[in-house]
Amino acid sequence: MRIRKGSRNLPVTDVAVIGSGIAGLFLALRCFREGLDVTIVTKKAISTSSTNWAQGGIAGVIEIGDEQALESHVQDTLASGGGLCDEEVVRSVVNEAADRISDLVEHGVQFDTISEGKYHLAREGGHSDSRILHSKDRTGAEIERALVGNASDEEETGLRILENWMVLDLIRTNHDDPSLGISGIWTMAPNGTVYTLTAGAVVLATGGAGMLHLATTNPAVATGDGVAMAHRAGAEISDMEFIQFHPTALAVDSNIPFLITEAMRGFGAVLMTKSEHANWRSEGGKAEDFSYMSKYSDKASLDTRDIVARATDTELMMSNEENVLLVTEHLNISELQESFPTITTRLSQYGINLGPDPIPVRPASHYLVGGVKVDRYGRAMTGGGEMPGLYAIGEVARTGLHGANRLASNSLLEAVVYSERAAKKIIEDYSEETKDHVITNPPNWRDDDLEPFIEQESMKENLLQLRKIMTDYVGLVKSDDRLHAALGKLKILRDRVLPVWHTKKPSQAMVELRNLLICAELVIRSSLKRRENVGLHYNVDLE
């Protein structure tokens, strides 16, 4: 294999998995246990992913043969998606839920039960029934615990896990022809040395791009790396205008907003403005009757996230307040705190007593609905068909399940369903020829290595500016003027930043900023192209 000066060759692998959330770990374990050589590359610790932060749970009908319940889940998903879901995808995913949830249980995931063999099922916004399996209010952490434990055990038997390694780019089999596919990745070790990893299949499981906005429920690793890399390689990117804002992020001074799970509203919590809460306390009566959400939806506080988040944003604009309130004092306090121990503990750190005290909340960027367009097996697509050797699963992928707005707790379901499908396809297509897969003429990387991850003040300021542009101009409510203004400001920032990439020795922070700049432009251009208000996309000029 021909490689550039200063680079290194890592051992050829059958499957290179980029990311270590539920999607990446599930697929990696599945392929490894079928005898494939697997390398997981993750830019932080293996447990640092959005999965670990997921509180709510995984939606799914687990009663085999319950056609009415399955159809209800299908219809709720279609309704949430605003008419833009792929119905065939929706039905297939919903019908696979029981099998994939069973797989998670076999991996050691412990969902809450109410009796022997019977799971406790919660209800969340947009769902017409209780169908959310969960582990208190830390379901993601529980899934991550089980899968990371399995991966760590398999590491002793040959599964390779590269923690704190930053993937820089995908390597095309032929640089001038994206249709010939992907043959590997360039990845940077913690010391800044760039390595070439040739792979029979590359799987993007990199998560979303929450760091595009100032307020996000995502971890700091959510910098759109997979979408940006796939875009540079020629894969099709779709539906980037649909960024979901979670309605109830804790509104306190914090570097990263803490999510208040939707399951709490399913438990009976009610959204109110500060004045509504004061009126309710003085007048008494049903809490629901004092909620502003009754003006916007018959489902009130339990409508889908697009409706609740926009309604909350509208109320905040009118009142000029920083937050609304999630009210729980009318609920059984002991049951509430027992059901939400993680939230109870976090709120207590801010002097908030869950139950008696209202919780200050506001919307925050939460989930990237669009991403790398994939087929039913998770294979990345180009304009002319599939891109050989490249898969995308989890939040980085656009499967057609979510349409214009993701239904609560369908994300973990989608992740595990498509991980199984992609793994099965990779295993089926595997042959010993994969071991001999060699890039005869890879595109040149830089002649020097990169700086390891360090806090660079210039990059921090540039990242802050990018996030301010997206927050101020490309948020919950858009307009053509603001979108065009954002493009102009983005160009100025890009013209200042990218010369560093080409003329100096960039750092990991620079790599992430470069990826976010690409994602930001994709979001803006997709928003300008969408000429209807649907789901998560709302443009005042289209009213």
C-alpha cells in the first residue's frame, strides 16, 4: 500500500466502525462474533456518546402478534413525521422492535419491570399508548453499560478499540469516482500521528451535530463528523433542515443543558409560563387547565416535540422570559422521585426539589433527523445508487423512518434495527478477498501529522462564532432573510478558518470545526430549498 510520508499503516480490518454509541457497538459486536475482524474508532472514551445521555427509552411493541398495537405505533410515527416518512421503512422497523429489544436484553440490558417477565412501559409525547421500555431515567446509560461491557470483554479476544482517535476522512477507492466506494479511513492517534486504516467496510456511527447550536443536549463530541466526511466523499446527504429541538432542557447556568426527559410529561408534568403558574397557585384547579399548550394542541404538553418546542419558543418571545416551567407539584412526590432518580439528583445540585418546585426549562438542540441517505441495509447512497463499502447507522443516517420530525424514543429503536441489518449485510457480503483489499493509489494526505486535541483559543472563538450564527439565524423559527444572512456570515468565517487547514498544522479542534462548517452550510441550504412548513422546519416566509 502506498502511503504518504509521516503516515502509518494499521492492520487491514474487515470492518471499521466509527463511533461507540448503541449503533456502533451493537454492529461491532454482531460482526465480531460472526468471525470478522473489527476495529472500533472513537474520538473520546468508548462510553462518551449521545446514547449514554438518553434518558427516555426505546419505543417498541414487544407483544408478538399484537397487530393493533403495532399499527398504532406505525400511525403515531407517520403522524409525527408530517407526511414525509417512508411508510415501508416505518412498518418494517416497528415490526422488528420485539426482536431487537430481545437482542438488547441478551446483551445484558436491564429494562424496568413491574412483575416477573412484564416490563414497565412509559408514555411520551406523540405516542397514543404506553410503549417505551426504559431503565428509570437513564436508559441510554444502561444500554451503553451493557454494550461497553460486552465490547471490553471481546477486546481481550481480538476486538480492537481505539479510544481518543479522531477519524479525519474517508478514503475513496478511486478519488475521482465516488461510485467506486470507500476503502478505508485516515485516523489520528492521540499523539497527532495520522494512520491509514484499510477496511472492507466502513461504518459511520458518529451521531449528530448538536454542537451547531449554543444550547444543545448533546455531548461535545457531536460535531457532525460522519455527515461531513460522507459529504466530502460524495455520498448523498438529505433532510438536514430537520433539526429537532427538545422542549424541556433544564434552564440553568451550565455549559451543557441537562435534558428533562419527555417521560416526565408522560408521568403527568405540565408546562406553564411563570404567570400561568402563579395564577394556578392562587386559584387552584387542574394544572392542565392553566398550561399554554392547550392553546396550541389538543394533546397539550404531550404533543410531538416540534409543536411543543415551537409553542414554548413563541411564549418566550411574547413574555421576554428566559424559560417556562415544568410543573410537578400536583403529582405524587415519592413516586415521581423514585421514577426519575437521575433528574432528582441533578436538580438538587441546583437547589430544586423535584415535586414541590417547578423546573425551569427551555428548548435546546437535540437530534439531527437528516443525514447520510441510506437504503434499508444502512448502505450509504450516491445520486446513482449505493456507495460500496460505506454504511451509516444511528443519528448520522437518514433512513426515512422519522420524516420531518422524530417521534420520541424511536431513535434507539432505529439504531438497533439498522445496526442489525447492516451487520447482517456485511457478514453476508464478506469474503476472504476483503483481507486482500488494497488501495493502489490513495489520495495524498498532508505531509505532516496533526496537533493532538488541545484547547486552542482561536479555534474556541471561531467555534463560538459559528454556534452563535446558527443559534441566531437558523434556530427553531427561520426566515429567508436570516438564512441568507447566515450563509454570508458563514462564508466570512469559513474564509478566515479554512486557510489554517491548508497552510498550517491543524488540531483536532480544527478538524471538528471544519466538519461543523460543512454541516452548517448543508442545514442552511436545505432549509432554503424546503418551501413548505412541515415538522421541524418552520419558515415565517412560508406562512
